[in-house]
Amino acid sequence: MVMCMNLYRILYINKHDARLVQRDKLFKRLNNLLLFTASDLNDIISYKGLKPIADSRFFDVKDLTNKAFSAPELSLKFRSLTRMRGIGMTLASEILAFQNPYKHAAISHKVWNTLVKDFGLPGAEKKPGDDFAVKDYETYILTVSSLAEEHGMNPADVEFVLNYLYDKK
């Protein structure tokens, strides 16, 4: 069902959706920053509907995000971000997407499963709470980036639309 839809059209039709507007404001503010502050991290966490966990007394947000954003390899990016208390692969991918939505997208079981079912992503479906590995993200971002190119979008927008469609089922 999803395969025949124009993902860009769905994004455009929903451009006034409150979550999309909030996300786009964060993208504009955070895109291409060399590091994030604890406040930036809390804004992302709040956008996801989670209780803020970033507290500079517990970890050096600026140092770890700077290391992640400047790291040449995905594994190093994720290693830096997941060193922060309360940050796992899913939230780390969200942080990378806010820093560079043209290269990254948040990974979730919803979008993963949509890609497996409707777009031929290799791998098994994931249940809520299942963990992702860096290799999963590498496979995921290749598929999402391919869809982004095909639909004239960035990977983060593709993730948003696929997540939106999943929630509409």
C-alpha cells in the first residue's frame, strides 16, 4: 500500500501538522551545529514526548555531541552519543537526524517494520523495545536515503512520513 504513494505529497499535505512544525523549527535551529548543549538535547527529548534526561552534571553533552558529529564512522558517532546516560541507539539516531537531516534519520521499530514489509528492507521485523545495532542503522539509512532520493526528500522527512503513515494504520 505505501509503495505506490508519493511520500513528498504526504509530507506537503501535512505541512501544518503540529509535530511537523515543531520538528522543522528544531531542524532549522540545530542543523549543522558542531555540538549540542544540554538544552538542545532536552528539546529533542521533549519533541519525542519523553521526560528530559539531559543534565550536564552527569555527562559532557557538548564534548560528546561534538565528538559524534565530527566522527568519520557511524560506529564512532553512536559510541559517543550512547555514552550519555539514557541515550540508546534510537535516541542517538534522532540526535544525528537533527544535526544533519540530509544524511541521517531516526530509527524506530515502526519505520523499520514498514520498510521490511513494504520496501524490501532486509531483516526481520522488530518489536517495540527491541534494540538496534549500528549494522541495523547502516542498512536502514541506505534504504531511507534511497527513498529520499527517489521522492526528492531528505532521509529525516522520509522517516517522518513513514512514521506518520504507520500511526494512521
